[in-house]
Amino acid sequence: MKSCRQASLSTSVSYKPFSKSKRAKRISKSTVNRDTKKTSPTSTTSTSTNTNTNTDTDTDTDTNTNTSTQDPPTQHTPFPGMFKFTTIAHKTNDASQPLIALTTRQGNRYLFGKIPEGTQRIINAIGSNEVRFPKLQTIFLTGTIFTWGDIGGLPGLFLTISDATKKGIRVVGECGLLSYIVATWRQFVFRLGIDLEIVDVDHDPDAVVKNDEIVVRAIKIQPKSATATSLEETSALAKSTSSKALTQIRKLASLMFPLDTSEVNSRDPNSYKSDPSSKDIHTHVQLPPASQLIKKRQDSLSYCIEFVPIPGKFDARKAKELGLKPGPIFKELVAGNSVVNEAGDTILPSQVVGPDRVLPKVLVIDIPSKEYYEPTVESKEWHRIEKVGLVYHFIGDDVTFDMTQYQTFLDKFPPDCKHLISHRSITNNIIINEKFALGHLKLMQIMPENFQLMNSDEFRPLSDKESNVNRLHALQYMGIDDTGVYCDNTNILRSSNESLYREMVQQEAQDASPSPPLLPLPPPVKFDSLKSRFDLNLNKTADNDTKPTNLKNLVHICTLGTGSALPSISRNVLSNLIRIPYQHSDGSITYRSIILDAGENTIGSMLRNFGQDGGLDMRQIFSELSLIHLSHLHADHHLGMISMINKWFELNSRDTDKRLYLVVPWQFITFVHDWYSLESQYNPSVDLSRLCMFSNEDFLQGGGESNGGGSGNDGGRLPEYEKLTIGEFEQAYDCGDIHRPIAKAPLLPVNTAVIDEMYDALGIESISTVRALHCAWSYSTAFKFRLNSNSSNTTSDNKVAPQFFKIAFSGDTRPNPKFCSMAHKSDLLIHEASLDSFWIDEAIAKKHTAMVEAVAVCHLMQCPNLLLTHFSSRYGMSNNCVAKSALGKEARDLQLQLLRKQPRVFDIFRNANLDKLKEIDIVFAYDLMNIRYGDFEKQEEKWPQLQGLFEVSSKKRKLVAEEEEKET
């Protein structure tokens, strides 16, 4: 099939992609040789695993090697030592908590710390060689779990691990707490199974993990407020309800990640019509309150890591001198057994084997909040541990950190002990994902009005490597052997916007022939020039403009995440911020903000895009934020929701009258209540009375095809499932009756009065949903907003000319004619375009949409503007662009192909005038892109440059492009 994709676009201008080979050399220079081919002794045991595998649309064998953003995993310089600790993450906008990895002599990996949102993307960015999921043995959770931010990256990390290995994973922590947390995820749709083992820190006081390489012991510190009375209450709780409830909740958690996911991952195009959870009883259990399982005063978990002594070196020459011959007798001596030589003399192992090599111990100390500070630094536990060579200090944000005062605690350890400290006051918010940042800077050269510099700090040098005290920083290496601990800061991340621009973008542009015109880099600190190009507070009125503003043109769209399935280096998972203006009677304009889906670490994308100048823009947007919508329960669309809600609570804590509205699948409402049953005990800003939650079912338009496990009044509203008590679940579990049809609860009437209150508060005319053609309980949605009051933009007869703005959001779906009807004449369609026509079979099997199909949906909807997003990671930072002039032919070719190969698939092109597809203003989304509705027509002229800049990585597409070039 011949079409006008990358090949035809890139040949329309003489613009070449930046040189890959020279870029690789300069990235080495700018990061102090981080791309050297030498590897550390513990990093050569196996081949790096691609952790960028997509569990939804990207089950593709193509190599994702985008020339600008996705080089092979970085290999690092050698380090001294038999064991290696690597700092995976320090506190930045990309990760709210620190995380370190231990690599053993046998190449096994262990993680220590918390698992914040963004963890898996950071691992991808720094090179999966540092974690190597098939070799990952155990995750040791440190400190406490007070908020979602402490473990928000854990479910996504489980998905990545399950895709990389079949052997499962162990997580060490407080068993009741972890079991409850995992149980709250029971209604999420996990498309990959994993053998998860939760190891309780109390199961063995001497060692929570012990093998032939390491012995790890947990150290529990109680908070200062844990009085004798509270401890007695905790003990009484444990004796009464906790033990039984813990047993029940552990049984439920054991079913969370079933290894058989064939039904969830069915490639049947009609599988969305059934609900796999309708037969899984663990999905529909009413959890007991978190307080029945978890004591409010959690113990903080720290760890002592002891290395098994390494046998001394066998002296073969000495053995021969003692009359021994090489062979089995040598092995006996190495094994510690005495032997007899031919002369009858007994030879002891100590005569030919050197002494065992004993390595220094390592401590990971977590002080999660100020309540744990004094109990930790005053604990006698540290005096009982001998020969400590390295200590990691993870200190919570609310602790007032004073290095002079803290030095008193450091002095309790041996004078040659090395310390790495994490605290918000000393952290360095440098750029972690350098490859993404480089692509972002290049996008700024082409579309400066749509991108602004990411919020980041300039690199601050660490202390001299001879110093025993330093701050924690990403890609620090600490090598350990029997001679001591060695620090290697050679490979630490140190990039900023300015350094990447100066050392990479400018230099590469000079090497390109012919060179594209470069725009000057905006000031790296003040961001004034960026503010002048994209101002959140754009507030044109009749007083300061020559004519009344078309309010629609002021709508601001920020595509926070544009990828699918799993976070990748080039694109984070899906999230969209929409800011809708409202003109008041006095002519002033304010904004309402809504979020459409919130994949993992959406909050990190917000911080990178709006965190400049102390977060002024962040505070403004969260003061505007009034509604969050979730389209369906796949993890890549909602794992960032709780962090967004928490940030809203935090930044709006003083305005207690303000409400946040959620329009979500009803299952997510259950999750919100379950989760905050835990977090509300520790997070004082949480107030569930300020959350107004509605089920997507409440806005369903009649006649939609059912995707909820039943016909439901011909596709109308469907009831929720009945909930089992935890006791009823346990009884069924013990009988092996875990798969059976679940009864439906009575269908309750829609509370239209409360919905009307939301409409009035937010200036909404209507919200409508229709069932998406993707999975059970998935939706496509339309929002219609009022843009002015009854006394603005006064006309000649003194009456208001009403203005509205209608947004249609597809979520994940196949092309859906009912969505076209429901969202007819929308102003803006945001539609997934996961794949292209080359991958249409994959799109049909995974219930996704090809690019040209999304354009046809927009045409049938009679919508003038289309934003395409949710791209497969096989495209890297490129996309599935088809030139406007080729859209009609592309659609006809695909229509013929479907009629020939997939006759049962709905033909979205049947009633479309394919020659008019080119009349739609189309924008391809990139992460952190800001665009106003009135500027949609401008991106098309940049398509050739964009396609030339970012080469498509898909082998299948490259082969077709080569064939097209031969034909032309």
C-alpha cells in the first residue's frame, strides 16, 4: 500500500535529522563518558532487556531505536569492588522519593527505597542495565507508606517486571500494610500476571532475606509519638481483629495478578462486550477499614545489609609443596575439609586457603517524617552494628535538615564510613531523562510557541570524591570489597536545559547539512521569553483589544502525556490538561481546568511544564482545576490520578468551599474510598467531603453497545456488581470457589440534582458518555462548556451572544459511529491514534484506532479540529503522520484492505466523503506541548520538519518507505 507518510514528508524539504553518531560522541562528552563500551564487573552477566515493551499496543518485535531519543541502554565505566550500589533516582520532578539498587557478584539486583511514580520511566532513561528486571530478586521498601507518592510507581513497575520475567518478585515490607495496598488495586485491569510474594519484615528477626551472597536484616524505628498507651492499643488491636483480617486480606491479595490473562488480553475484536471481572469474586469484595489492619503509628523500616564472607584464595603452589596433587583433593580443601597427603600427613584448609574476605556492612536508614527523627538518631541499634562502611540516609520532606546538627549522628559511625544523604533542601532537580529533554529542545526550535523549557536546576557539583559525606545523586556508584568502600561519581547525571542545548542541539545543527535555522534558546532561569510566547493569564477583553475575542480560540490544551501502555523514554502515558476560558459580565476572563485521563506521573509532567518560578503556574492551574475524567480502568490511564488529587488537596487546603469533581468508572470510586481509608490517617489535607464523584454510567446516552458484561437495557446504564463481605470471600476462597458469576446490584436512579450543581459550579452545559469499543467499562465522552455569562459581549440589542465549547474525548477505542453521533459538531476531538494502517490488524485485535480512521471519525462528527495522541512507543518521538494530500487515498486503500481481510469490522469510511478529510485541522500531540485552539492550523506546515527530525523506528514502516522511494 503506497501512502504519503514519512518518506514523502521528509523529502519535501531539505532538512536532515541530527547526526546520530556525532550526537553519541557529544552525549558522552557532556556526561563524562557515560557511553563508554567498558562495563562494570557486575554488569556483564547477561544481555540488557528492553523494558520498553508495551503490554497493550506494542507487542511488536521492532527495535525502538529513535535516533533522537532512544539509544541503546547506556553502558558505564568500571568501578572498584565486588558489589555495587547505584543511585537510580534522587528527588526531582521525575521522582518524589529516592531509590537505590544493589548489584551482587552474581549479577542479581535488589532495590531499596520507595517506589514513586515515574520509577519505570527513569529506569528506561538511565538504561535498564542498572536494574535488569530478569535479575531483580527483591524490592525492600523503606520508611513508611503514608501517601500514594510513596508507592505510586509500584503497580506499574509490577507490570514491567511481569513482562520481562516469569519468575515473579518479592516485596519486603509490613505485610498487613502491603496486602491492603495491593487489595485496593483489585478493580484495576492488569493485563499481565505476576507471581508476587509479600515478605513480612517480622517473619525472621535475624534476616528478612538470606542467601549465599547477602543477609538483609530489617531495623524498625517507632515514631516519637508512639507512647506506651498507643502501643498497648496497637497490641490489643493485633490480638482482636487484625490477625483474622490480615489472613483474609492476604488471601485476596494473592489473587491480584493471575498468571492466566488470556481473557483480558483477548485479540477477539468483540471481546470488549464481555467483562472478565464478572466471574472473579476477589474483584467485588468490600474491604474492611484500613484501621483494622494497619496501626496508625507505623514503624519506619531501615535495613542492614551484610555480605556473606568471600572464601579466601586457594594457594595451589603451597598445596603442591605440601605433597598434594591437583584434583578432587583440592576441592575438598576449598570446601573447608581436611585431607591427607601421600605421606600420611593431615593438611588443614587453613594451610592452603587464605582467610575469608569480610566486606563492610551497608545501612539504608529512612527517616520519613519529623516524628521519626529523634528516635532514629538516638537509637542504640546503630551501636550494635560493627564495621559499617556505607550509610544511605533518606530524610523526609517535613524534617528540618541541619547538616551541623546531623553531623552528631554521623559521628556515631566509623570515621572512614561514607554517607549519602537525601533531603529536599539539598537535592538537585537536574534533568533525568536526557534523551527526552534533547528531543524536547529540538521541538522548541521548530515550534517555540508550543513548548517551554522544562523546569530544572543547573547541575551543582558534588563534594570531592575523597569526602565521606555527599548528597544522593542519580547514577552514583558505590563499589564495595574487602578493602573498603569506593565512590565513583564519573557517570552521574548532570544535564540541564542549557547544557543540552549548548553541547547537543547547537552542535548537531551545525553538523546537519543544510543546517536548519536555529532559534535562540530562551533564558534558562527566568523563562521570561517563554512566558511572553505562552501566557497562562491571557486575558483579552473588549477594553484592551480592538474587537471582542473569540473565546474558543483562547482554549488552552496541554498534552502532558501522549504515549500508550507503558511509560517510554520518548513519551509518558496519557494525560491531557484542558483550560477553558469564561468571560464574566465585567469582561474579565478566567479559566477552568480539567484533566482527561491521568497516567502514571502526570504530576511529574505538570511539575516539569509548569513548575518554573517557584511553581506559580502550578498553583494557578490547580486553583482552576475543577474536574478529572477517567475513560477506563487500564493502568496507563489512571495511575497518576491519586497524586493529582493529593496535589489539589494540598494547594487548595485554605479554600475549603472548593470542590473537585471526578467523572470516572464506578470501580474507581470504590478504589478512591479504599485508598483514602488508608492515606487519610496520615495526610491531613485529605478531605473526602470535598470530592464529588460520579460514575461515567450516569451520563450514558441510550443506545450504546454494552461493554459491561450484559445487554443492560439495550446498552443503557448498567448496575454495579454486588459486593461480598471479606468473610464471604474467605469462605468461597477456602472452598476453591473463586470464579463464579457475580450478581448485579439494584440500578439506582441518577442524582440529577447533584449533577446540575456541578454544571452550575463549573459552567458546564452537558456531559455525555457512550461506551467505547475497547474493554469492559470503557467510555468515550463529550463535554460542552459555557464560555460567557449573560451580560458579556453585549450585542446591539443588549443581549448576550452565547458561546459554547464542546470537547470530544475518545479514550481508547475502535472507530465508533455512536461516538460520532453523540459528539456531533464538537469543536475539538481528542482521539487516540495508537497505530497506523500498516498495523491495522494489531489495532483491531487490541481495540485501538489507526491514524486515518481517527480522521474519518472527526469528519463524520463534523468537527473542525483534531488532536491525535496515545501513540505506540514503536514510533518513538515520531508519529504515524499521513500528509493531508494523501489522506483520501490512505483511507480508500485501508477500506479495501478491511473489506478484503476483515469484512466483519465496522467500515468507518462508508459514509465519509474521503476527499474532505484534508479539510480538518490536525495536530499531532507531543509530551508537554501547549497549544491554543485558535492555532491548530499552524502545525501542519511544520510536519515535514518534524518527520525529518524524528525518524520512525518501526522496521515495518521503514521497509515500506524504502519501497515507496524505489517506486518514485
